[in-house]
Amino acid sequence: AQTVTQSQPEMSVQEAETVTLSCTYDTSESDYYLFWYKQPPSRQMILVIRQEAYKQQNATENRFSVNFQKAAKSFSLKISDSQLGDAAMYFCAYNSLGGKLIFGQGTTLQVKP
Amino acid sequence: DTEVTQTPKHLVMGMTNKKSLKCEQHMGHRAMYWYKQKAKKPPELMFVYSYEKLSINESVPSRFSPECPNSSLLNLHLHALQPEDSALYLCATKRGGSYNEQFFGPGTRLTVL
């Protein structure tokens, strides 16, 4: 069975600085998708970024980028120029083709002014 | 319209009440999901509907009864709930095909007294 592990329950970053959230996963499949979701205190789950496993190029979305290491089964999220609005719980998630979305336990990110 | 909407935002009910949660989407997505989320935990999958048919029931107690009247609407009927059922209930949709990400609604905060 697939598993997703986020080893950092809490992280903090100074406003305007860069922070990296870690995620590792375990799977025997070769084709799958990885996601980072953000859940602010308002509680709406928002998709931040997605990565297809067959793509070697790391996904980027504005200030958000990932470091996808398929062999190491690692999928970290880098947030550049952190803003107060980035404060949230971040979930890493794995989805195989036609399978269920499997979440990590989440990392709470605090942004300090 | 790229939103998933959920009503009500908040619901308080007694253990003998019958209530329903509603989820609506107009994105043409063919898969719809119900999740239950406890505070500071990842969402837990409850049900999946694919093309308006129930495809996955994650051994959810029968006091939760899902319904998909049409491709835009998903209901969750609640009856004889327990206090431990208090949680945030999230609806999500997925387009399918090569687009594998799920889009979440804002959730219904349920409190069972």
C-alpha cells in the first residue's frame, strides 16, 4: 500500500524568506501524481501544485516550486518570498491512476512578520 | 464557474436529528467525493461517486447515507449521529482522464450534541 510521510509537523519562516517542506512517499507503481494542498485557517483545501511522475522537470507555480526526486521518492515544496497569507497547513498527497488520494499528516507553516 | 460549493457552512444537530449536507459543482467533473476531517488531521475518504454511481464506500457507518441525484449535486444524509462524528465534512470533485487533481469545497463544520 502507498504511504505518504511528512516528517515536519510544524515549520516557521520569516516573511520574505524561503522555506522548504519535506515529503516522502512509498509506492511500487511507476505512474502516479503528487500534489501539495494548502489549508488555511478558513479550512478550504486549495491545490498549490501538481507533479506527474513521468515528468522529470520540476513543477513551478509562481513562488511555489517542487523538488521531485523519483528514485528517492521525495517530493519537497519550496516557498520563496514567503508571505503572511502562506500561513496554513500543507498536505502532501499521492494519487495513482484511478486510485485514492493519499495524504500525509500535514505540516503547519507559521509565517513571522 | 470553477467552484465547488457546500451548504450549510455550519450545522449543529442532536443525536436524534436527521439532516443533510449538500455539495454542488458546475465544472462538469464526473467524480465526486465525501471526506471527513478532524482538526489538524488529513481528510479521510468516506465515499466516491463516479458518473453518478457509488464506486467506493470506505466502510462508513450506515448513519451516513450518500446520494448523487445528478452530475452536479452530491448529498450526505445524516441520521442518529454520535458526538465523535463532529468534524469538517469536505466535498471534492475530479475531472478525470489525465487531469487527476481533486478540487475541494469549503466544507461543512458539523457539531453533534
